[in-house]
Amino acid sequence: MKKIKYQVSINAPAAKVYDIMLGLSNKSTYEQWTAIFNPTSSYEGSWDKGSKILFVGVDDKGEKGGMVSRIVENDLNQFISIQHYGMLKGGKEITEGPEVEPWANAFENYVFED
């Protein structure tokens, strides 16, 4: 799988960026920055290490869809690792098969530094 790295500097303390990005104090902050991917983007679940989390939205047909993921690591205000292992389609979790195989076990890792 191809590895892609992006780096963004934000003029704010790492703890604040972490909180806003994950929507911990207010879930709407997560929904605001992810709206560029899907205007109805949200999540269901917990950011706790080992937890399952669904990244969800509604498509143009009104069906709920998204990604089925797991929080692999969560070091408060410093690092989060998300493993995507399935998809949500029409409200059903799909964790194997040709639709999932091209990107199953993809990771998103975020580092927060002051």
C-alpha cells in the first residue's frame, strides 16, 4: 500500500488542535473540518485505544455509509492512529470482499506537536 505523508503547521497549541480535530469538547468541530469530504460527515464511537469507531455520512441517495475503523493508539494531545478495516454501506458493515480489499488495513496517523 502506498504511503502518503502531509504536514501542516497550525498556529495553536497541540492540545487545542487535538481536541478540535477529534471533536472531543464539541463534536461539531470534527464535523466542520470533515464536511469537505461529505457535508454530513460525523463519527459514531469512541476515540479510546482499542475502540471501534465508524466514520459516517449520508450519500446523495440518503443512505448511511462510511468506514469501519479501530483506534490503534491514542496518546493524549500527541498522537492518534486509526486503522480502517471495513466499510459501512446502506447501514451494513462490510469487512471483507472485493470492495474492501483495495484499502483494508489502511492507517491514518496524526502527530500533534507544539
